[in-house]
Amino acid sequence: MANPKKQKMSRRKFLGISSCALTTAVVGSQVKVLKALAKSGDISEPVAAITKDVYTSCGMCVNKCGVIARVRDGVIHKLDPNPNFFPKSRGMLCARGNAGTKVVYDPDRLKYPLIRVGERGEGKWRRASWEEALDMVTNNMNQIAEKYNRASMMFASTEGTFSEHFFLQLAECYGTPNTLRHPTLCLSSNIQGFSATFGTNPTPDVKNADYIIMSGANRAEALMTPDSIDMIKTDGGGRRKLVYLDPRFTKTAAKADEWYPIKPGTDMAFILALINVIITEGLYDDDFIEENTVGFEQLAQHIKQYSPGWAATECDIPAKDIRRIAHEFANAAPSAVYYQGRRSSFFQNDTQMRRAMAILNAIVGAWDTKGGLLPNKKIALTKHDYLAPWYDDVPDRLDKGGVTYLSEKDGSWPVFRDRALAADPYPIKGMMVYKQNVLVSVPDRAKSLELMKQMDFICTIDITMSDTAWYSDVVLPEATYLERLDPPENLSGPVPVVAFRQPCVEAMFESKTNFWIMQQLAKRLGPEIAETFDFTMEEHIHHMLKKKPEIYDALFGKGVYYEDTEPEYGRLKGKRLRTRSGKIELYSEKYAKKGLDPLPVYKSPDKVPTNMYRLLVGRHAYFTHGTTANNALLHDLMPENTLWLAPSEARKLRLKNGQMVKVKSKVGEEKLKLEITEKIRPDSVYMAHGFGVLSKGLSNIAGVGGSDAALIESKYCPISGNCAMHETFVQITPA
Amino acid sequence: MSAFKNRPKLFVWMAILLLGMAAGAAGVIHVLIVGHAQSYNVTREIPWGLLIATYVFLVVSSTGLCLISSLGHVFGMKQFEFIGKRAILLAILTLLCGFGAIGMEINHPIRMGIYTILSPNFSSAIWWMGTLYGVYLMFLCAEFYFLMKGMHKGAFTMGVLGFTAAVSAHSNLGAVFGLLEARPFWHGSFLPIYFIVSALVSGCALIGMIVYFNHKKSGAPMPLKYADFMDTLGRLQILTLMTLVFFVVWKIIPGIYGHPPEKYEATMSMISGPFAFNFWFFEVLMGLVIPLCILFPKKTRTPTGVMFAGLSSTIGIFFMRYDLVIIGQLVSMREGTAELVNGLLQYTPSLSELGITIGAICTCLFLYTVAERLLPLDPEEH
Amino acid sequence: MKNKRFAIVLDTERCIDCKACTVACKAENDVPLGPNNYRNWVVASKLRGKYPNLGQSYTPSQCQHCSNAPCEHVCPTRATFTSSDGIVDVKEEKCIGCKYCQTACPYNARYYNEETGAIDKCTFCAQRIYAVPPRLPACVDTCPTKVRAFGDLNDPNSEVSLLLARNPSKVLKPAMGTNPHLFYLD
Ligand SMILES: Nc1nc2c(c(=O)[nH]1)N[C@H]1C(S)=C(S)[C@@H](COP(=O)(O)OP(=O)(O)OC[C@H]3O[C@@H](n4cnc5c(=O)[nH]c(N)nc54)[C@H](O)[C@@H]3O)O[C@H]1N2
Ligand SMILES: Nc1nc2c(c(=O)[nH]1)N[C@H]1C(S)=C(S)[C@@H](COP(=O)(O)OP(=O)(O)OC[C@H]3O[C@@H](n4cnc5c(=O)[nH]c(N)nc54)[C@H](O)[C@@H]3O)O[C@H]1N2
Ligand code: SF4
Ligand code: SF4
Ligand code: SF4
Ligand code: SF4
Ligand code: SF4
Ligand SMILES: [Mo]
């Protein structure tokens, strides 16, 4: 116990930050907090009579695992996994899912609408009524429309709440094309690369694959259900092999049969060499290729240059291992997958790298078959149709044409931000943020701050005082996922399910659902917009389930709806794929037409300059992105982040374990503790995401650790517009 | 204040003790206000800290005083008779202050009172220790009463009973540690025996100081009779110290030989690890070497010498207690608990713990000093 | 009716050190916040080997519900006791906070709970396993990879009995003679 005092202090936390000027109370069990709050008149006492089990879905990350909330005496006492949630989360809740109670009963949660009174970021707020806050938002929106253009308002949001579509609807109805969603921070190059090949972004059949090569996907920590469950070897059934490529020794590496600390950014060399071996040694699936693909000839020609010997020097994986793995992989095929990660915001050539992955899977026939890549299915829900008002002279998206394939709804964050900063071709002056933490999730925080600085108006709808909320003008408290009735959501996959949320307890304080907030804003923006929101959530749900009313009963009866428990293999056999040729495109005509490489061409990543290190980004099992590190239960598991550095390098730099270091990139400088560990390549460093926050409203972590977002340069993939988060080099010095 | 008029030294002494007691009071108040967890540095891994060590130190002192003084009125060694009252009085006070220290460590002293009686566990060494020390306290009080009243027969009977209780209670205290299989540094029959030996050292040391200061305060030169006694005491002290050296050596050797798991790490923390200074400087040098160096040569085995030897070994013994308690817990019960430094857990006493320890010792000395002034403790001349 | 003898069998090969079990237990059992307060834990072994040949294992654990429980032997007031189903538990109102049991437990399974004012430890989630309908202990239930199996050893057909019958297993610190009821599959 280096400092038992400090560890003990964390037990006592005080309610409310100065900005929210609330009561203080010692936090113990939920009940104590609530009693203290009730005494001060901030909320009514929990209703002791209410003790029930409520089916709902986790809202702590993308997976939406099935939850049973155990409500005891009006308080959510425990969140348990829903065993009925079979195909997806199969009766599990991770640490974060279990920490959900502390989201509701979080002293730091947003409680009332707040209006900024000091400078932006100064943290001075006053509590406002919803009336006033909402009026202020729409007044500003109208002013911006008048002064500039409707397109000068940007709407930033991320999936997860099941009600993002209302926010996007408001953006559309207000009349701006500029919605900025998370895919270009996350997986857009993945979608692009795989879709260009298969016409869709498939899901690996982890449960049944005999052989899995996982690269750049840390499934034991970056939890994705059910893959994280299925990744673990089981006793019954064929023994599967997991080959894992990661510059870091992650928990997945600990579970893998083989781990290779691949040189970052060289995965494509490894994949191309596998393809090379498989083609030159005739290990591919002839019939499958013949029947289902186009461009094999070109591929065979193209791949010749990429021998294992060549790849070995690129990626630091011995040629004999590459060769062996190619053989093993091809032998296991089609029950073998090269597992694509989810986050693919790695390098500027990411789309082409994902293309290589897709091609490798295709030539061994690991497509639409047991143990291979599976096309996703969806349970169709009826969409809510509305007629958005028409506005004249609203320009195109600001980032239009910035990259080859730009998603109309998602945009590209790095491209958009650069143009917005240059007001090119028009200025962006207003910002609505919903469930996105721009300052933490978008690389190069200084640039994002600049972007926010130039805004006339910023409104953030969140549940906690995120950095982004901290720099906003109006902060609106949304009810948390355990307090909301959320519309059903289709979770597509080889075995799709429909999930939903229902309130486990009444929304605390003055928090409101996003749907309510959108309705209120719509009302203020005029009758035409209000009309598109003129329904209740119940009506909306019934409308969505119109075609399959049985879903309704399933959701309320067991928390989930699904039609199959096993994937349907060969579903697309003989069917036209959604590519130009209707087949799997090993050679992409579409890319050729756009002047892109029709076959993945390897380019070495920039060399790490001497005395510098490559900064790597990656998940941590205990946190979701940048905002859950403040959760009291999770904070206990990991109170601060560290900079991972290899022992040989630490010796060179004369740095000691645990000392504070300064990490400096071209765009920022952060201080955090050093952790000397063999778990990382000597040329790279790593830090967990979500610390080094600017907001003082996150009381557990304010002033603790360093922020990766402050260091990462804003490079991006020119095809998909996805950020390239692993192309930043940093210098390390003692702090 | 008039009491201090001609006694600037007494004034300074009392002022120091009162300051110490104030530190103790501050510690106690801090605990009462913010609770144990916030005040103490004990942890999940090291649940017993300085206060337990202080408790052990004080009750060892009590036992030692009782045992050595019983040489006089129990075993009839005439030379030792005259110290009876003072020794028993101090034995009572050290015991009470020891109880105070452990009372502050235990979270629920009231529950203890109730459930050790309503729901006793006869297989618990702590239960026996508590019970036996309770009985021991009663005998001490009775003995003191009879001594004060000059009732020799009663005093003798109580002395015998007290002696028996002291030996049982004190070896039981050793057993509190010795019975813990989970803690190889403590485990075994060594500690119960060792505790008795070290009590004898404490007893000699404290009696030497009592006799010395008692005469010092009168200002008169020490009568020959007492000087003789001091010489005998000094020689007895040599015997007990040598026995203790023997024990210390045989504690260390099996702790190192063949690297017994956990015991080795703990022992080494004392030989060359974080507790090396405590061990070599306080335990060995002050506790054993210096006293022996003073006591061996006839030239230095003067009353002053014996007093200094006692003082030195008492300080050493305090660290022996502290080191024993803490080192026994230094080895983590499993990988990955708290942050380890060189493979060991860490503990440093908090200010409250230090305050209460100082307070307990000062209270004891304060009460003794006051009693010295109020009670007729000098032996009746035969 | 025959007594139950509850036990947990763990397959640590499956553990990914996600600490869902730790958080679930804290939430279920109102364990006070603070990194030192927990009823269960996961030990990440020291890294084995030298880069790039590394290995690490993860071993979740909790109170072993020893049938020869030193914590029970040492408790002066019998606050710590063993139920007829083998669950070692603490009667809060009898606990004097002497922490003797903490020094006696070879597994560091106990901590002092400031909020209840008593020693606290794993209880096999008695409130869940005896609920109607019964629920699995929180740590067992929530685990993504189902590392733990919970059940009654006196029932020869229970999952735990079958697992132990079919697989070699071991216990932690067998030399302590505590006779633990947490079994680790080899
Ligand atoms: N616990 C937890 N789970 C989550 C999330 C969370 O926040 N927390 N977020 C969810 C979301 S939104 C996403 S997108 C997914 C992301 O899940 P993953 O796609 O698995 O993404 P990351 O953990 O970001 O990164 C994967 C790994 O890539 C490694 N890496 C870095 N550079 C290279 C390289 O050049 N080559 C190779 N082979 N590896 C490299 C990193 O060290 C890291 O361990 O996780 C989801 N699941
Ligand atoms: N440096 C770095 N940057 C990254 C990543 C990385 O690993 N490192 N990962 C990238 C990836 S893959 C992704 S997907 C993105 C994700 O990044 P974001 O899109 O920003 O998503 P989150 O960080 O999950 O959450 C955003 C905000 O939503 C709030 N929130 C949570 N629940 C609710 C709710 O119910 N209602 C409302 N209104 N708000 C809520 C949270 O408090 C938080 O402020 O980050 C990307 N950026
Ligand atoms: S993986 Fe964890 S955080 Fe994500 S939805 Fe499932 S339980 Fe919630
Ligand atoms: S929940 Fe399961 S996988 Fe996660 S740490 Fe606990 S035992 Fe291991
Ligand atoms: S593991 Fe520790 S607390 Fe649990 S029964 Fe055994 S000795 Fe007692
Ligand atoms: S701390 Fe409580 S449970 Fe532990 S031994 Fe003492 S009285 Fe018994
Ligand atoms: S059985 Fe219950 S009390 Fe015991 S560790 Fe698991 S969750 Fe905690
Ligand atoms: Mo993501």
C-alpha cells in the first residue's frame, strides 16, 4: 500500500460539483445517497413499495447486453445478465455493465439543465429551467440559420441510446446536412474495405471457427458479444487455434495460442504474404473462387511480389511462421477466419488493409459457411417516416468530396473539422452534441477546442459532465439508460436480435429522455417540425413493431426477441451480392474507376523517428471510451492510466517505473505515470483512453492521468475518411 | 503549581507527559470523529498496526514487572521485596494502558464486553488472552491492595495467583500469534516461550529504572542496600538478556536456513530489508548490545549504569514488539494484492496511531508519577 | 433431508480478467467503494517469459469456505461461523473488529466493512441462492466466459460434483489444511 490514505479517501465522495451547486452527502450504498438527497429536497424518496425485476438492455457500450434490473425498495439494487438474451450476450454482463447502477446514482451525473455563466470551459454554471434552456437552444439555432445558413449548425452524435434517430431527425428537419457520427472515429474503413469486397460487412463465426487469426482486435478487453465469449476455448468440440497479432501483449494475447508483436501498421504485409503462400502453393479453394469471386487472376499476378521473406522484414514476424500459419489457415478453411477488428481507425491505408483481410478470407472460401465470415441478418422493424421541411439554398455537407467514399449521414470527423476551422466553403457556427464526447473521442483535442471556440453556440445533451459538456453553453441532462423507455433496436448479426429498454426507476432529478428533448425543441422550431415528432414513445414503439407485434410481447416478457439461435449458413448462396459484379470482388473494378488501387498495394508505415515512439490506442476492459473511468465502481479497478514502455527503452531513457513522464507529440503534451512493461514493443507506447480529462465535473478522475486524444494527430484514411489514430509519434521525457 | 516550585525537573517531566497525553487525546478524538479507516494506516493486508504493537509492549512490561517483583514476595528473595508495591502498581498501569491501546484498535469494545461472555469461543487465543489478562488484572489489583495494607499473606496468595495468571496470559499472547498457521513468521510454539523470556527482560529493565528514579527524585545519594540491589538486578538482567540473545539467534536461523517460504522473506526484511534499521539499531544495539556492554563490566554496573541499560533495552524492546507484529504480516497472502515494494507489503503508522501510542505510554507514566506522589509506596522498614 | 455443501469450481483457463465478477459482487453485496474493499478478486500472475515469448494467467478467487476454517477458530466471539450448508459467514452484531480472522485467513479473503461495522467476506451470495426462485451467486452469474460453476457437492449430479468427478482439480494452499471449497480445474 504505497498510500493507503489516498485509497481510503476515495470512499468518501461528495455529491454535486460546485457548478451544479448541490448538497453534499457521504456516498455509501445507493439507498444512503438517495436518502441524503431526498432530505435536501432534490428528489423524492424512493418508493419503498416498488420491488420488481425489469428487463432492459445495457447502455454502457455498443453491445447492448440483456439486463434484468433488480429493483428493491424503489432503488436499482443490482443489474443481472438476462439469460434469455441468448444469441448475443448469453447471460453475461461485464464490469461496466455491472457498474451501471452507479450511472444512475452517480453524484456527478447531470441533474438539471445548466447554462454557462463564466467563460467557456471555466466551469461556472447556473441551474436553469427546462423552458429557459430549451428556448435558449432554439433561439440560437434560429439565429444561426438567419445569420449564416442552416448548414452552419452541426449535429454530432453516436449510436447507443436507441434514440439517436430522433436527434438526426431534428437535424434534418432543422435543415442541416452536417451530421457527424462516430463511424469515422471507429469502423468506417472496416465497413468500406469489406463492403467493397463482399458488398457487406460480415461477422466472423467465432463460435465455430477452427482457426482464427485476430489482428488489431483485442476481444478479451475490447468486448464484443458474443465474440469475446466465443473466443475462449471450450472443452467440447474441435479445438480451435487462435493466432493473435498485436504490438501489445493484451489479455487476448494471454488467451491466444500464438502471439506476435507485429510492427504497427504492417498487418497488410502479413496478410498479403499469407495470400501469397496460399496462392503460390495452391492452397486456395478453387471451386469457391470460380463460383463466387471475380479478379482472381489479377490477384494471383499482383500477389507475387509479396513473399513471406519480404513480409518478415516488414512486420517482424518470421517468414517460416507466416508460411506455417498460411498452411494451417488454409487447411482449416473454410472453418477459418481472419478476424477483422471493429475499430479500424488505425492507419491511413486502413481501407486497403481491410480489403486484404477480406480477400484472404475469400480465397479460402471462408464465406457464408460454418466457421467463416457470415453476412449479417436483420429483423426488419418499421421505420418512422416523416416529411422534413424543405429549405432553399442549403449547401452540401461541408466535408463533401473530402474523401472518396463519404457517408452522407456520418460524414468524416477529421475532414469536417479542418474545413470548419477554415470556414471552407462555409462557416460552422453552432453545435448540437448528443451522446458524443468530441473532445475525448476525436483525435487532436486542441483542434477540437479551436472548433468549439469558434462556435456561436454549443449545446450538449449528455448524462454526465463530459469534457464536451464542460465546454458547452447549454448542457441538457438526459435520463440514463436505466430510466428510459427506448425504442426497440435491431442488433444485426448472423443471429440478429431485437433489444429495447424500459425504465427501471423514474428518471431522477430533472433529467428527460432525448425523445422528450427533441419534441420540445421541435415544438419551439415551428409547427412543421413539431409535427414530425407528434407521437408518444408508446405509439412509436407500436409503429416500429407493426409488422411483427409478437416482438412486443417478447421484449416485455423476456427482454429480447430473436428468431433463430444458430446462424443460417449458405444463406446467400447463389444470390447476387451487393457489389457491382454481384460477386466477391477480389479485384475491385469500382476502386479502379475511382483511381484507387483495385488490389491492395502495400506501403510501409512511416518509420518511427529516433528517440520517438509510436503512440498506440486501444480499449481497456474496465472502461468504455472516454467517460466511464469516472464511474465509482470502475474507478476502483483502475484509478489512473499509465504510459506503457518497454524495459529496454526505459533503461535507455533512464526512466523509472512509476515516475511521471511528459509525453509530447506534434499537437500536444500530456503528463502521466510511467509503467515499464514487457507487454509492449520497444518502438511503441500505449496509454488507456479516458483520462487526462478537462472537465472538473468528473470528480474521480479530474486532473488524473493523461489524454490520448490530446496527443493524436488528425490523420485519416483518404478512402473512408476514418481517423488514423496510430500514426502519431511521441517523445518521452521525465516530467 | 506550588508542587513544582522547587522542582523544575518534575515540572518539565509532567509537562512532557501532558503533551504526550494531549497527542493521545488528539488521536482518540480523530478516530472518534472520522472513524478507524480514515485515522489508521492499517489495511486489509496488514490489519494489525502500531496499536497492537503498543498493546503488546505494554502488557509485556506488565507481565515482566509482575514476574520480577514476584521474586520478592512470592519466591522470598528478600532483596526484591522492597520494590513490590511500585512494581505491581506499574504493572497495573501498564496493563490498563495496554488495554486502552488495543481498545482503540478494536472497532467495537462494547460488543467485545458483551459477546466474549455471551458467545465465547474457547478455541480462540484472543478469547483466552483477554480472559486471562482480565483475571490477571484482578489478581494484580488484589495483590496491590494487600501490599498497601501490609497484609503479607494475602499479598503472597495473590502474588502466586498473579504469577500464574501472568505466565498463562502472557504465553497466550504469544499464542495469539503463534497459532496462526497462515503466518509462518509467527507460527509455532516459539512465540509463547519467547514472550515470557522477553517479559523478564522488560521487568528487569523497568524495575531498574523505577528504583533509580525513585531515589533520584529524593535528591539523596542512594543507600548501599539499594545500590546492592541494583547490582543484583544488573546481573539478573544479564541473564535475561543473554537468554533473549539466544532466542533471537534461534529465531533467525530457522527463518533463513533452507529459505522456508514466507518465513524467509519476513526474516530477511529484518536482516537486510526495510526493517533492518529497526532490527540492528534498536533491537540489537539498543535492546541487547548496549545494555550488555553496560552491565557486564563491574565498573559500569552502577545504579546509573543499570538504569541506562534498562532504558536502552526498553526502547529496544518496544521496537522488538513493533517489528514482530508488523513483519509477521509483511508477506502478502497472495499475488497481486496491494502495491508491493521489493515483494513486501508496506505499513507506516499514521499520526493518529503514533499519537495514541505516545498517549498511552505517557498516560501510564503520568499516572505512575502522580501515584508516586500520592501513595505511600516506600516499603515499611522491618 | 441431507445438508447441502456448497462449493465453486473454477476453470481459470477461461478467465479474461475482465473483473465483471468483482464489480458484480460489489454491487450485489453493497460492498463499500474503495479499491481495498472487495469480496472477490482476480490475480494476474507475473508475466512469464521474455519478450516476445510471454504468458500470463488470471486466477479469480474469493473466500474458500474452508471446512477447517482458521478464521472461525480464532474468532473470540464466534461472530464467524459455518452454516450447515458449508457457508462460512459473519454475524455482524457479534463482530468486535479485532481483525484476528484477517490475520488468520491464508487467502486474504476478509476486509473490514466500515459501513456495516463488521468483517465482511464472500457469503456465496446466500441471499441469492436461497431466493425464490434461486439465483446463482452474482460472480458466477455475470461472468462472460463462465469461469465459475456453483453448486452442491452433496448432490452427486450437480454441475460441481460432475466437474470434480470428471476432471483433476486442486485447491489453493492445500498445506494450510484449511480444506477449501473452491476448486480449480487443472
Ligand atoms: N471494454 C470495452 N469494450 C469495448 C469498447 C470499450 O470502450 N471498452 N468499445 C467498443 C467499440 S466502440 C469498439 S470500436 C470496439 C473496438 O475493439 P477493437 O477493434 O478490438 O479495438 P481496440 O482495442 O481499440 O484496438 C485493438 C488492438 O489493436 C492493437 N494495435 C494497434 N496497432 C496495431 C497494428 O498496427 N496492428 C495490429 N495487429 N494491432 C494493432 C492495439 O494495441 C489494440 O490492442 O470495442 C468495443 N468494445
Ligand atoms: N483516443 C481515442 N479516441 C477514440 C477511440 C480510442 O480508442 N482512442 N475510440 C474511437 C471509437 S472506436 C469510438 S466508437 C468513439 C466513441 O466515442 P464517442 O462517440 O464519443 O462515444 P462515447 O465515448 O461512448 O460516449 C460519448 C458520450 O455519451 C455520453 N452518454 C453515455 N450514455 C448516454 C446517454 O444515455 N445519453 C446521452 N445523452 N449521453 C450519453 C457519455 O457520457 C459521453 O460523454 O471514440 C473513438 N475515439
Ligand atoms: S459488453 Fe458490458 S458494457 Fe457492453 S453492453 Fe455488454 S454488459 Fe454492457
Ligand atoms: S468475470 Fe469471469 S472472466 Fe471476468 S475476471 Fe471474473 S472470472 Fe475472469
Ligand atoms: S478462505 Fe479465509 S475467510 Fe474463507 S473460510 Fe477460509 S479462512 Fe475463513
Ligand atoms: S474481527 Fe470480527 S469476525 Fe474477525 S475474529 Fe474478530 S470478532 Fe471475529
Ligand atoms: S459468491 Fe457472491 S459474495 Fe461470494 S464472491 Fe461471488 S458475488 Fe461475491
Ligand atoms: Mo467504436
